[in-house]
Amino acid sequence: MNSIMLPGPLRRCKRIYPVILFFVSIVIIILYRLNQLNKNAQIHPKHIYRSNNQEEYVDKNGIRVVVGHYVGNPIHKIPNATYDMINTNNFDPRPGAGKNGNPVVIEPKDLLKMQQYFQINRFNLLASDRIPLNRSLPDFRRKKCTTLFEDYPSYPKTSIIVVFHNEAWSTLLRTVWSVINRSPPELLEEIILVDDASEREFLRKPLEDYISTLPVPTKILRSKTRIGLIKARLKGALVAKGPVLTFLDAHCECTTGWLEALLSVIKSDRTAVVCPVIDIINDDSFAYVKSFELHWGAFNWNLQFRWYTLGGRELKQRKVDATQPFNTPTMAGGLFAIDRQYFFEMGAYDDGMNIWGGENLEMSFRIWQCGGKVQIAPCSRVGHLFRKSSPYSFPGGINKTLFSNLARVALVWMDEWAKFYFKFNEPAGKIKEEQNVTSRLELRKKHQCKGFEWYLDNVWPQHFFPKDDRFFGRIRNLGENKCLIKPQKKVVSNQPMGIAKLETCLGDDLTLEMFVMTPDGFVMTDDSICLDAPEKVVLGPSKVRIMACSGYNRQKWIYDAETQEILHLTNRKCLDISDSATFTDGLVTTNCTGRRTQKWALERVAWK
Ligand SMILES: *[C@@H]1O[C@H](CO)[C@@H](O)[C@H](O)[C@H]1NC(C)=O
Ligand SMILES: *[C@@H]1O[C@H](CO)[C@@H](O)[C@H](O)[C@H]1NC(C)=O
Ligand SMILES: *[C@@H]1O[C@H](CO)[C@@H](O)[C@H](O)[C@H]1NC(C)=O
Ligand SMILES: *[C@@H]1O[C@H](CO)[C@@H](O)[C@H](O)[C@H]1NC(C)=O
Ligand SMILES: *[C@@H]1O[C@H](CO)[C@@H](O)[C@H](O)[C@H]1NC(C)=O
Ligand SMILES: [Mn+2]
């Protein structure tokens, strides 16, 4: 573009220039003021946290933003789904919809209908119902994976077990068809669908009629009362005939090669419990999205399952050969394969657990501590539909289900760390006495299983739990008499999540200000978050960040109990409070001078 020409009449009438300039200036000033106002709004957006895990705020354009899932529209009311909508199978495939894992686009005229249907399963049911049962999917495996399993006819056969409760027809049968279409028929013994007291009409006779036409023997087991995922899986496992059991959620899509890669591991080691890499089926668009690599499964102080970045041994191994199965401290729980005899030998599932939750940790601890292993096979990729909220009810409430299950996990497998869990998780602590775990403790004894300390040291050396060889407690700044605090925001791996901050010190029962300091010098807190500063010495102060733990030297510190200084391992500067206005409240590393703000007390808090 060359010069900007004014329109003809203006060029001729030069006297009008000052007037235009005046108005232009006014406009610029107004825009500038508005921008300032917006900046303020950005710094202090008014967040409202709603009871259903949604967060609401007004953005810089004055638009109300709701983060989290759509459960009901606060502005224009969406009518509830009707009885007919819930009980009718509206599967209506359109050729090519969702092809190759592509997202499904809903036309504007159907948006209201879409939102109405969304409430039923808490995913975009209208989109799901338009995708054919045999849609194609991308193959995200490494090239080498396609050549590794040519001896698959020698692998053990498997029974596929899928538990469902009020699942949609399209998601359930797309799971089934993805198994049939993408598994070598020689390896499929049968498919077992376990219906956990579904209420939908179409999941009764119509489903039975449909599965009788499938090319793989498929049966349905029904439970008249709601028994939950754990007991329903047991029900399926008890009738399964295949030498391997493969459990899948009822809203999955398996990709090419998924089964061979799982069974190959079990063929060479019957004590391995193997999980696929879990890709993401988007709950709004049903797009098949590749999930992150270099993660493994573990858990936080509340015993919630979490994915953390891979480190140490497993990371090194992956760098050598990214197609080999690697160890994981715990499995996500929905999708895995296990030798059938080994499953029962090792105590199947804890049948004292109810409905849902905690069973994945229970099985992971049990398998590891009793001599087996839990692994992820990177050549096996299965998509799972992740929802932002659960459509299921918890009969008896969350205290009776999730917290009792987790209390059982802690009581049986976690030794002294059970005390840690109960101390900081009151709802679980209150019901721990009600648990009868006698038979599970006997199982542990019978198999001479190792302790939880062995598990932490050997399976998950990067853990951030307290231990006798490390500090656990509050880190208090003596200059300000304030404590280091865990940020409230969620950490995205490897993304800086902001500067480390101090807050007024709290009580002994709040984990928000609890940190561990490991013998290696990592200052860590719950959810694998570490204190992090630049390795190199720079002039002046460096910001101290709070980030996902990486295992690198930039996250190593030394506490000098005599001088009460916390020194950075490599830049040898002192952890300090910023006195510059630009890093308000933030921590920095500065030259050690002995001043009071560089002095810290590590106050131990009892955890067991
Ligand atoms: C929708 O259902 C909920 C609970 O079932 C009820 O509280 C609400 O009033 C219903 N809304 C409409 C618009 O019918
Ligand atoms: C799915 O099935 C339909 C009808 O049987 C067939 O026309 C189509 O080619 C199949 N698609 C794929 C990806 O196999
Ligand atoms: C669960 O237990 C906690 C503490 O015992 C109590 O405060 C909470 O209200 C209970 N929640 C439910 C849903 O029963
Ligand atoms: C706990 O369960 C065992 C069997 O698993 C039973 O023998 C025992 O009596 C039960 N204990 C209590 C206190 O109910
Ligand atoms: C910090 O120490 C280094 C070397 O010890 C020195 O070169 C630098 O000037 C000091 N910086 C400040 C701000 O005092
Ligand atoms: Mn699921």
C-alpha cells in the first residue's frame, strides 16, 4: 500500500483540516481512556465461582464469559430435555460427519436443540448422533509402531469388557464398532457389555437385537440395581473367557493397532497391567484430538488422579525408544488390559468399594506393591470422551462413595501416608473408622506386598509427598512474617504459572502453605509444583517462579540452617522479597547480604 489519499472534496477544502484533526484527537483520547479502563478490567476481572464448577466473569469487551461447562443457560433459558428426548434413540448418521476424527459442526438453526440434548449425557449428543458408527480416525502412532507387532497371531486373546450406565446409543456402539473394525479378529474372544441399571428404553430390547447381528460374539449382562463401575466390571470379568481382560469405558474409540500393542506386553509379562495412550474426544465437537506425550499418571495429596510430566528413568528410556512401554505410577482407570488369571490372583477389585472412584489407585498400588507393574504402551492409542462435568449421580452422596473408596485405598496400601491423607482430607478422615478392610489387608499379607515407602522411592521417585528424609511444613519469611503459598491457579506443565508469593501464615491443617524440601533441594508442593529460578547469575534480582516440577537444576535450592538463608543451587543467590514496585509481593533471588528478608524459617508440621 502506498500513501493514503484523502477523499477528493477534503483535498480541495484545506480549511477543514484543523476541525478534522480536533475530532480525530478527541476520538484518540476517548479510545485511550477506554483502553485504560479495559486494562483495569483485565487486571481485576470480577470472577464469580459457581457451585457447578463454573467460573463466570465479564471480559474486556463487557461480555459475560462462562468458563466450564454449559449446564443450563443463565441468560436465555434452555428448556430441559423432555422424557422423549431422553428415552428415544436419535442416532441419525450423516455420511462423512466426523470423518477422520474431524469436528462436527452444528448449524445455527440447531443450536438450541443441541444445548437441550447436551444436558442428557453432558456431551454434544446431537453431534455424536450424526457421526457414523464406523467413522475413520487419524493414526497418531509413530511409524515404527506399524512394524512391531507382526507376530500378533501368537498373542493371547482378549475379552473386551465395557460397563455402561445410561450411555448414548451412538457413543456406546461407536466404542463397540471401533473395537470390531480395528482389532485383529483372531485376538477378540468376545465383547461383554455390562449394563449397570440403565433406564433408557433403547438400551433394552433394541440393543439386544442389535448386538445379535454383530460379527464378534457380544453379550449383555444386566444389573437391576445400580452397583457402580467397580462391581459391574467384576461381574463382566467373572464370565469372561479370554485369557486377557481388556476394560474400556463406554464412550471410547480405538485406533489402528491399539490391541496388538497392549496384548504384546502381556504376552511377554503376565504381571504387567497395560494402558493405552488416551487421546481426547472433544465433548463439544467430537473431534479426535492427540493428547500430550511425555506424561504419566500419578495423584495429588487429595488422592486425585493427575497427569504429570515424565522425568528420570522413564524420560531417558523414552528418548532412546519412544515405542517401548514405560512404567507409570498409576493408571487413569478406564482403559487397560490385564491377564485374567493374574487379575483374580491379585484380588480383582476391592468389592468393598462403591460406585466409582479410587479403584484405579487401589489397583495401581496393589499391582506395584505386590510385584507387578503398570505400564503405558505408546503404540496403543484410544480416544476417550472427556466431559467437563459428570452426568452420573452418586447414590448416597460423595462421602459414602468417593471418600469411603479413597479411605479404603489409604487404609490398605498407604501405611503412614494414610495418616497424612486423613489429616488433610477431613471427609475421608471422618469415615475411615466405618471401613472394614480386613480381607484386603489379608490379601496384602498373603502376597507379601511391599510398603508404600518402597512404592514412593522406586516407582515414583519424583513424588512430592512428605517423608522422613525431607522437610514438610511451612516456609516463613522472617523479615515480613509471611509464608510461601501455593498458587490457586491450575498449573499447565512447563508453563510458567506466575511468580512465587507470600501470604499471611495460616493454620496447621491447611495444605495451601505446606511445602516439602527434598534432600536433592527441590522445594515442592502439592500437584508437582516447584520453586524455580534462572540458573545463570545475572546482575540484579531474578524473579522466582512457581512452576511444574521439571527435575532441572534451576529448581534446586539449599537451606542453610545457620544463616537461615535459602540459596539457589547454581546462581548462589538468596531467596528474598522483591522491594521493587514492578514485582509486587513476588519473590526474587538477590545477592546474599544477611538482611532480614533473606531469612527463612522452615517450620515442620506433623503429617503422620
Ligand atoms: C429443569 O429440571 C430441573 C431439575 O430437574 C428443575 O429444577 C427445573 O425447574 C427445570 N427447568 C425447566 C425450565 O423446566
Ligand atoms: C462405514 O459403513 C458404511 C456403510 O456400511 C460404508 O459405506 C462406509 O464406507 C464405511 N466407512 C468406513 C470409514 O469404513
Ligand atoms: C461430607 O462430610 C463432610 C465432613 O464430614 C461434611 O462437611 C459434608 O457436608 C459432607 N458432604 C456430603 C455431601 O454429605
Ligand atoms: C470384617 O470383615 C471380615 C470378613 O472380611 C469379617 O470376618 C469381620 O467380622 C468384619 N469385622 C467387622 C468389625 O465387621
Ligand atoms: C551481586 O554480586 C555480584 C558478584 O558477587 C556483583 O558483581 C554484583 O555487582 C552484585 N550485585 C548487586 C546488585 O549488588
Ligand atoms: Mn469415561
